[in-house]
Amino acid sequence: VIGATTPPLHICWRSGSAGEAYTAEVGTVVFTDPPVIPQAALALLAPISDQTVPAVLSFQTGNEAYAAIEGDTTLVVSFIDMDLVAPRTVADMPVEGGVLRSAAAQKNCGEFIMEAWSDQQFNGFPFPRHCRFRPVVTYDGIRMFDFEMEFDPHSGVVASSKYQIVFNLRVASSMAEGAHALRVITSSDLTKHPNTAVEAGFAPLRLRGATSVGPAASGSDPQLESIQFLNGVPHATLAGGELEILRLELEESGTLDLKLQLRGSSGRHIEADSEVRVIFRPFTQWHLGALSVECVSSQTCSPVAEVESIDADVGQQRNSLRLSNMVVSDDVWPVISISGLAQIRGGMFQARAAAVVSSAGWTSSQYVENTSGAVLHQAMAPYAMIVSSRGDGNPNPFVNADNELWLRIIFASALMPGSMLSITAPTFYSDCTIPEPLP
């Protein structure tokens, strides 16, 4: 393929015979960029350089061409310069190795993805068949890396929908607000149209107030020693007797109340001009909505609270509580009471609190999570139906007294003690026996 910077490029042919001097043009080729994905952003939860920090990739699809795709598809998160934005595994290990598509596995999804969310109410985030870390490629001195999720036919991303993926990152000190951090690419049918994108777009870095990333807090910089839940019923303890899980019950109004204690550190006081953000995990599940915040500690405390979204560009969950006018020291540990929290979407699992502390002028920042005192949220009763009424499903059922239906149920989290699973048949089924689940 021969051509200058201006298309079309010329495709030429010549025989492989030694000394053959005759060349002929057989065609031309024009490379075009795919449609730009309508919205994308990468929100770094704390503007800290050279330290592993969770980040939330949010994007919105738009192209109606998704509906016509019949085969397998992929979603690719492309890191365009690993020296500036480097992916890290859930276990905070570097991602360097390459995996061929034939060796892709579902375990790779869990090694990288911490959370995944979609505004598709019933379908949720598409379930990948498998994932892989493509080999790192170096071009003109720049190291690039792709994380690829592959989906079964009709099971990938769809048009006009919002998605979020949470993973760990390390960002270089030269990165600033709005800089291109990575690229999101959705593919067409892998068999009929391999290497063809439906949409693609860059996700700019969002630092939630800071203009650039800076150093991690150290020395006498403002820092928290810990953040702890105070209310709830003890549910589980660690081997050493330390409280691990609290059970939090819903109020009669159907809302949640929380009490959080911010514990200061000696010589690293948080003053009123510092900024504290409390973020609830799972990041993609909490939506704070309208709530009230007050200080119930014995020390003087008058926080100014503001609810924020993780990323204003795509406009997802408002799960961040910004607190200003806070003073925290080694002898002043304010207790913040939060009332009116909406029930977690999905209504289950452990919840943890994270805090981001930034000094005045964003000269340094700290990211800290509570390691104990997690809250086990009171679960709603989830259910699923395979057949909900007569005639539902296949209009030509195979009727036989010896039919067997096998169910393989995969839970998103471990069932806690006291949980119960029941499987029932529709009332119009006859002679239907439900055996005990296999271990």
C-alpha cells in the first residue's frame, strides 16, 4: 500500500519473480474514522499521581447500528500511553502480559474490572463471554495496551445507553484535567466485519475540581487516619475480634441513616480550608439523592455538604458527598450523621466508605477507605422468572412427563448466613417436583 498523507492510498501488485520490474495498480483504499461515541469520560476519584486510585469510565452509546449486528462483538478500553495512564489489576498489580483471543478467559474480566454498571434496567451491564489483555504494543516510543471484552451474539452494548466500568489506575504527574486518558471502541460483527468499529471516542480525564494530578499527601499534609461506620448491628468479626461487618436496617420510611466518624492523625490536621469528599462503595450502586447532614460529635463541627456525581459529563450516580468547613485532628474526631439515603440499587451487598482529602489549592491529596465496619445493606427480595404465565416462552412446547429443567445460578456475591434460595414452579404445571439444589 503506497500513498501520501492525503487519501486515497494506492494498492499495487508485482509478481515475486526475481528481477521482476513490472508493477500494476489494482485498487485504492480509504481509511475512515468510525462515528464518535456521544459521551465518554474517565473520572479519577482522587487527583493523585503515581499511586493506585480507582477510576470510573463512563460512556454513552448512540449509533443505532448495534441492533443490526448478528455476531459476536467486543468492547475495547484502549490505553493510548501507558507511561501517562497505566492500568492496574484489582489486586494492584501491573498489567503487562498479552493474551491471544483463543486463550481469553472469563477470569481476566474479574482480574481487571472492579464494578460494571448500565442504565439498562433489566439487562444490566452485558455479561462478557471472556476478556483478555492484548499484548502491549510500542510505537514511536509510546507503549499502548488494550483491554478487550467479548460478548455473545445480541449480548453486547446497545444503542443510546449509558455504561460504567470501575478499575484501578496509576496516572503520571503530567496529566491534567481534560487530557485524553484512554479510548473506548465498540466493534461490529467479529465474523462478518472483523476489525470494524461501530463507535469510538476518547475519554478525557476528569479530576473533580483539581486542574491537574498532584502528589500524595505526606508529612504534615492534611490526612485522615481512618473513616468508620458507627451505627448498625454487629454481624461478623475478624479472627482478632475486630468488627468487620455491621448490619444496617432500613428505617420505617424506607431510607437509610448512617453515622460516619472521621478520625484524624497526629500532626496532620485537616483545617477548614481543606476539602473532604466521602464516596460510597460500590461506586456505581449508590445514588444519594436528597439527604441531610449534621455533625453529632461533642466537638464544634458545622460541615457544609453538597452531593455530587462521580462525573458530570455523562451524568451518572450522585454518590459523592463533598464536605467543606471541616476540622479534623488527633483530638477532634467529628461524627457525621447522614439521613434520608435512598436504598442501594439492587438492594444488597457490603458497602464501604472512601474519603478523599485535599489540601487548600489541591497541592496534595489522600485517598483512604475503611477496612472494617462495612455495612451489610438490608437486601430486597430478588427474584427471576423463566415462565411467568401460560403461553410464555416457546409457543410450541415439548410436552412430556419426563422433562427436566436444569438451572445454573451464578450469584454476584456470596450468600450471607441466614439467606434462603427457593425455586418454585408455575401453578399450572402438573406433577412438577423441585429437587434440593446440588452442593
